[in-house]
Amino acid sequence: MQLIGERGLAHVSMSLLAERAGVSRATLYHNFSDLDHVLVAWVELQVDSFVSEVAQLAGGEPSPEARLNLVISRLADYFGSTDHRLGLEQLGNLAMAPTTGRAVGERMGPLMDLVAGCLRAGQREGVFRVDLDPEVHAALILGLLGAIRPHLVSGRYSPSEAAAAVSSLVLHGVTIGEREPS
């Protein structure tokens, strides 16, 4: 992604990528048929690494609310990071083939699973409503974070402010009973 950030995707070739990676073109082509496949693999690696790190951190939190807050906070940090902005801008600017776009979308599954898992655990622990659909609500939470992304990029909100806004909205919608705003 750094190479794409430096030159723009239109100016990156498999030959240049192989050179930067320090491998032969044959080795690169043996593993990836084209740049689209490299990008899909990069997205998968980034998502898997992020999910693994955040799941481990969330596991140490004492309550479902704290786990969900941590996940939302880490997602807001990541969505506001330079690496994510670069990756999203580059992926957004690509004229990806529909199959590549679908493949990238499928690599986001672990993020959805991470959030849905927090919601399911909260249901099992009797804290989150049993009538919510963890998969749908996970998509809604990620959608809220995506919606606040322009405010992160512009600097209007810091990642912690964005996380607080999303967490406040979400937790007042998923907790059992009436709670006073904190």
C-alpha cells in the first residue's frame, strides 16, 4: 500500500511491486495473478491482524459494555488512522472488477464477526437485548463508524470523540431497561 500511496495505483506495476518487495516477478506472479489479487490479500492481512489484536484486548474487559466500547474505540482509532485513510482512498479510487470488489468485501467478514461476537456475548450475559440481531447490529455499528469517518478525516472529531458518539448511540439502543445517559 505504501508504494500505491507514493505513486498512485495507475503507476504501480507487478514488476515495480516485485522490485520493491525484493522478489522476482516470477515469484510474485506465482502467488498473485495481478494487482487486484495483491490488494485483496493486503486487505485480508490488515483485517486479520486488526481483529486478532482487538479480540485479545477485548477479552480482558470485564463487561459486555466495556468490550463493545473497546472494539468501537479501536475501530474509530483505525478508521481515523493514516494507514486506513490511505488504504480506503486507494481502494475507493480503483476501478476494481466487480469480482475484486466482492472479494475485498468478503475480507471484511472478520470485522463483522468481532462486533457480532461482542453483541452475542452481551446477550448471553443478560446485558444486551435478546431481540437484537447481532449480525445486523454489527453491520449498523460498522456503518455508523463509516458514516463518522469524514469527520475523523477532516479533524472535526478525534477518534475518541467519534468512538464516544457511536458507543453512546449504540449502548443506549442495546442495553436492557432504561438507563440514564452518562
